[in-house]
Amino acid sequence: MKIALFIDDITKDGGTERCTVELANQLAERGINTTIITVNASNREAKYSILPAIKIVKFNDNKLEHSLKRRIKTINCLRREINTNDYDVFVVVDTLKTLLFIPLVFSLRRKHTKLISWEHFNYCSDAKYTSRWFARKISAIISDVVVVLSEQDCQNWKNARCSEKKLKTIYNYSCFDSNPPQFNRNKKKILAIGRLEDQKGFDFLLQIWRKIEEDQELNDWTLQIVGSGSKEVALHKQAEELEIERVEWYPFTKKIDRFYKDSSIYVMTSRMEGFGLVLLEAQAYGLPIVSFNIKCGPSEIVEQDINGYLIEPFDIDDFAAKLSKLMKTPSLLEKFTNNSQNNMEKFDKKTIIDQWVDMFNDLCNPKSNLSKPFGKGLMSSGARKFK
């Protein structure tokens, strides 16, 4: 079996890139021939470790700024990849990129190559008639399978009249092994991780933290923000204007585990997420969570009043109140810590990789209902089954 994972830029440091590398590595470890195809390689080197067994195909070392030229070049490169390689399955990372495959449908059919669109945001994240909205409509038509990250988003796709037979929910999993939760009342650090962009809502977090700093009972607690991005200068300026003192800023790092180990509570104030991988990672390290209950992700990870708090978006006052309550009540913090991994079974790494491999096998099995791309029955001849 030969699998291609197609992504915009594998050298970025986001959760989408991390999940793509993780999936590729796990497939390669199971002996599956895996290739990562990246449109751009703006930073030259991937932030996450890729196994040597994985082939990397780069279309551009430097991003082409002219969008039309970039699209034409990418489509031509994809056509060459499809025509000259016997890929069984193409996984398109981010449904937006599925638009590039419209002129490649014939090539995919001719080579008996299946197409999977892997949604990394959620169906409700963009307004009607935007490019992503159209891309999702196209994905539902030309893809063999659309993989979504949560049951809630699966329902969103169904509501948009995507065929239920084409939809598959496969959760992300934590890139870290779970460790037994260990409560330590002396750790007084709040943690938030993510790209410093509007989507992640760190501007909300700074407003919340200002309220926390006003409470003298909590003057020995510190907020740690880990990440890099285009809003870094603006966020630092906001912190200065709010006269925040106890916030520590750290750039992106591959050694993110040390921050999880050194914290007591994880907070997420995102405006939108496809899933919220950081919440799983926080739970793997036994951290209680306080998060806005945005669409798709948090409510399937955090158990309200059991291992964290889900706050109505974007209620800054309630978020600050619930966070303050947790910080001030060691017995509650200990309870949430002990319960932090209650629901981790459904995010088990082996189970999730099994789901991916089973889906690939179903697609390449001529007797499977999934092996009928674009409404016609096509099969990958001689495909092997992997376990």
C-alpha cells in the first residue's frame, strides 16, 4: 500500500503539521510506504521529526507569491506525481487544498487512486461563499472520504448534506504518552500554548489574566504563554497597556513537554478550533482545563465539573471567575487533576491509527462501499492489507 499526505507547508509549527507528521510516522512504523508532499517549504526544515523511511516531495523551496502561478505549478506537479507514482491513496491535509484536485479527477480515476479530504478546522468556521466553504462542497463531491475530527463536526457536515457514507470521524491523539496525574499544590503556573494569531484568542486571555492579577490572593500565580506568530508585538503591547506583570512569554519549542510538566492548569481561549490538540496533550500530563466551549472539540475532550470547566464563548468574566475558583481551591484542583484522564481511552494512539489503516484497507478493497470514488466503482489492484 502506498499513501501520500499532501500539505501546504510541512515546515510550519502548527497542530496540523504536527498531526500530519505523527500520522506519517505511525504509518511508516507499520511498514506502509508513506510520502509527504508539501507545496512550500518556507522554513526549509520541518519543526517535527520525520522518520527517514518517509519520502518528502517539495514543490517549492520558497513560497511563490503570485497565487495563480503557484496554483498552476502545484496542479502540474500534482498531476506528475499522480501519473508517475502508483499511490493507492492521496490524503489532502485541509479541505481547502481539495480545490486543487478538481482538474486532477481524471488522473486519479485512471490511476485508481483514492482521495481523502482531511478536515482540520470545522464546517462552521467560515462564512458562506468563502473559498473554504466552496472547498468543503467540492470535497464532499470528489473525495472518497471526508475525515473530520469530532462527532459534532461530523453532524455539521451531515447537516450540509454531505453523504453520510463519505464521512468518517477520526480523532486526533496526544503526541505524548499519558503519565499518572500527580497533584502538586506548590506548582502555581497557568499554561497556554499556540500560535500568536487571532484564532487562538490570546487577547481574551490577557483580559482574563488582568482580572486574576487584581485578586491579591492569587499574587503568587504566573501565566505562561508559549508560541510564536504575527500578533506577538500587538499582544505584548496589550499586556503593557493592561499593566499585566506576571505573564511569561516563550517562543515555539520542540521541548514543549517541560511546560506541561511544570504547570497546574491549562487554559484555552481560542475563537475557533478544528479539535484542540493541546487539550489532549494537557490531559496526558494530568492538567485540569479551563476552556471556552467553542464549536467542535472541547466538549468531546473536557468533562464539565469533572476535570475542567467549559465556559460560554466568549464570557471573559465567567472564565476569570471559574479559573480563580480553581486556583483558590486546592481540593478542587486536586480532584480535577486526579480526573484529568477519565476519557482518554477514545483518544488512544493505537486505536486511532488502526482506524486510519482500516479506512485505507476498506478503500482499496473492491468489495467495500468506500471503494467507489466519484460515484463509480474503482479499485486499487493488488493492494495489500495492513494491520
